[in-house]
Amino acid sequence: MNPLAYLSYHLRRGLGILFALLARKWKSGFYLYLAGLFSVLIVADTAFLHLTANMKQGAFDMMVRYRMVVPKPDKDIIIIDINEASLAAMSKDYGRWPWPRQVLGEFVEQIEKQHPQAVVFDILFSDPDVYNPDSDAYFDSAIAGTDNTFFPMLRLDPADDALSQVKPGMIPGVVPLGENAQPEATVAMVLPFFKSVLAGGRLGLHNIYPDTDGIVRQYPVYRDDYGWKMPSLPLRISQQLKFSQPDAQHVLLNWRGPPFTYHSVSFSDVYTDLSSKNKQRPQNEFTGKIVIIGSTAPSLFDIKPTPLSRMHPGVEILATAIDNFKHNDFLRFPDARFAYLLLTLAVIWSTAWGFYRDTGRDKIDRLFGSSQFILIGISYASINFTTTYINLTGPVTLGLAFFTIARLYDLATSKALEQSTVRASQRSGGEMHGVLLLIRLGGQTGASNASMRNASLLNDRVREKIRLGMEKTGSKAKSVEILKGNQKGLWDLFEDTLAISWLHPANDEDVRLGITRDIEAAQQAILPLLQKYCAATDNDVDWFVHEGTIDGGDAARDSWRALFAETLLRWNETKKGKS
């Protein structure tokens, strides 16, 4: 024998023995034990493990990426883009980035003539330009003449707070959250260098904190440092412009689309036109607009991974946050851990109960599949039609994991777990008595065309429903099988034939009387089942009962074959006698 085939044979045989042992030990109780184990894991994951967190994030990314209803970007938010084209065009006169601050000062002076609603810098002015002090002074003066310019500040690693001399109360716009604010605490911060910027007080953090997998999904509204509220740049803009102000400390961004969704114009193009005597651009292009000055140039390294792109410019993320705050449509994500826990347990235990009660593979598959589809549909609908994201990834993921294990166990042990009179007689060492009831579901051979049409409705799903229905009749242990061969002639009797068998000790009259009652119950139940599933009539059912001696042990199979053949022959003789 081929070594690989030999190994495969013994592996299959070993697995078969293992699953047979598991089936005899655990039986259908395995599903309840498994549900109990999953319940412990689910509670632990909800409380402290958080193993499904990354799965939830991945599901959110996919739903955002492929949602049907995407909110439009605000037309009044415009990005003045210091892109690669601007860097190349401006380098002829001003060299490489960073340019002299006078360039930006002149830009602000010119654009203020159009009365924009706000001019937001996504540029951190942390240090003086030691080579161009006059340029810095020009920029400082230009900013001092505005009341609608906003600037970022940068929060450094809190581990360096002890080395800083900056106290939260010294930073404009930072206020205590309550009575527990620590006035002597220091924070490691990078503040704008210019006095006019600090004096204006229109400052906010532009720190972006990715999730544990490195993807930016949320935006901080403010930081709580030592009891002080340190606003983000979008929050500071919202406070100044009377937009909505989220109560949460961070929000889930409601993305408007992939990178370059917002209206954007090249810095060099606008700067050249503003400085020209013969202006080509509209003179009200920025009137009433929120103008964000930032960069999408990859060479300036302000690129972040988001659910929509691995290279999302930071200025577009800032624009999205401002847009969300302005329209109060950032995504809420209720932390309903207890509700999600109960829903997950409901999915697990209802599935376990279906397997335990053996309600049928098709029915379990349909019900479980429908529940998963509904849960995913609720999540997907919430992110398309509301601003509250209902994250049901946990119940779906854990439910699918449970279902997969339960289904594998069901497939591996189905033969060992099913009630089989043949196996029962093999385990018996003595002589037994067997009873066999054959029920022809398509009526007698030569039945009417109507009966044949009704018999043709017996597809695999209907056959399984009928088999399960017959299993529930009576009180004695039995085997219920449907034979559905395609043979003709004499063997046509096998086609759509229900075979029900009982086994009992040879001299046990009480059990025999109980089987007799079960046979009557089966005969009464079969027609209503056929009428329920395939509109059968009285002529569509024919049955025959026969019994005989069954030898135990190794001879059991041959005994059952002989009993089946004898039953079939007696049935056929009976039909001939009636004709």
C-alpha cells in the first residue's frame, strides 16, 4: 500500500474512533458544554481581554469603505494645499520648505480681504527663523491684525511633563475641568513661537492618536491632563464660531470620502494670483469660508493611515473633524457592553439549543444564517442612515466561531449520535427481536399521475422534515431513515420509502406493546406530515409492518439485511394478493 494512503487510512480510522468516543461520552450535551465555555470567554473578553477589539475595527473599516450613503463634504471648507507642485513652484523664489514666514504673512493679509470665516493653520510654528527675523516680525504683525486665525499646538509625551515649565493654566483656552485641577502641574507642550498667536488665544491641539492597529478612526475632542481641559483645534474653532461641541472626549470620525474629497486649491496658484495686479481668480473665492492651510505633500510626512486610505493627508483628517463638529454628525458609538454581552449570549445559547434538540441541520443553518445577516444588516444600516454606529461585530464573530465548532462536531459525530437499531443490536450479545415498518411516501406502484406529481415534490429538504417529524412520534427508541434510490422495477419500492425500525428483547411483552402503539402513532402521523409539506392525499401513503429475530454482535448486520429483504418480499406478496 502507498505509505501516504496507509497513513491517511489510519488517520481517518483514528479520528473516527476518537469522534465515536466523544459522541458516547458527551452526546448532544457537548453543545451545552461548548456554550458554557464560550459564555465564560465572552464575559472575560467583555471585562478585560478585549480579544474582539481588532475584529470590530476591521468590520468598521469595511463598512465605512463600502457604505452606500456617504455624507457630502462641506462646500464652505477649503484646503489651501502646500502640495508637491507648490513646493516646486515656490522653491524658485523662496527655496525649500519651510519658506520665510513673510510669505505666509502676506498670504494671510491678502486672503483676509475676502473676509473668510476662519483661517486655520495646520502648520506648527514652534521655533523662530533665526535667519529671517524680519520675516518673522512681519508674520507676527499680520496675525495680530486678525481675529479669525487659528493655530495648532502639540502635546508631547506625558513622560516628559516633569521636564517642562509650562503649566496648563498658562496656555490660552485651557480651562479646569473641575475642582480637582492641579495648578502646579506641568505639561510637555510645543506652543507657537509668535506672541500675537498666544495673545489671540485661538489655539488647539492637532495631535492625532491612531488606534492600537495604527489606523486613525477617532479624533480627540480634548485632553484631560491633571484636571485641565486642553481643547483640540476643531473644538477651539467650534467654540469660536459657535458650532456644536461634543460632550465626549473623543469621537468616531464620519468620513466624507477618500483623500482629496474636500475642495482644494494649490497654495502657489492662490499666492501668485493674490499678489498679481491682474487677478484671474474670483475675488470672493474665500468669502465666508473656513480656509485650512496645510500640506498633502508626501515629502512633508503629514500622512496617516485611515479606514479609507493608507496615505490620508493629515490636513484632510483635520478638515473632516471640523466638518463633523460643525454639522454635529460625527459617529456616536455607545459603549453598551452589557447589551452586546446579552445579545452574544443569546446567539450562542439559541444556536446551542437548536443543536442539542436536533431541530435539523437545514433549519439550524437557515436560522443562524438569518440571524447573522440581520445583525450585520443592523450595523451596516446604522452607519449608512444614522450617526450612531451600532457595532455588532462581537456577537457576529463569536456566534460564527461557536457555530463552526458545533457544526464540525455535528458532522463528525452525527453517525455515532443518531439512534441506530443496527448498532444497538451489534452491541448486544444475545438474540433480539426486530420490528420494521416500511412506508411508501409516493403511494403504490402504478398510482395515479396526481400521486406521482405529489411524490416528485419530495425534495431533500422535505424528506428531512418528514424524517424529523416521524422521529418525534411515539415513545420507544427507534431508527428513522428515508430511502430515496432511483431504481426501477422491483426496486422501485425503495424510492421515497420511510424505514422505521425498533429493537427489543425477545421476551419483553411490555416493550412490544409499546412498539405496537408507536406503529399506530407513526401511521397516523405520516399523512398529516405529507399533507403539510407536499399536499399529499390518502392514496399517497402505503405501509407494511414485519418483525423477526435479530442476532446480536457481528451477525447483526446480516440479520437486519435478511429482515429487510423478507419484509420487502412479504409486502410484495401482499400487494399481489390484493390485486
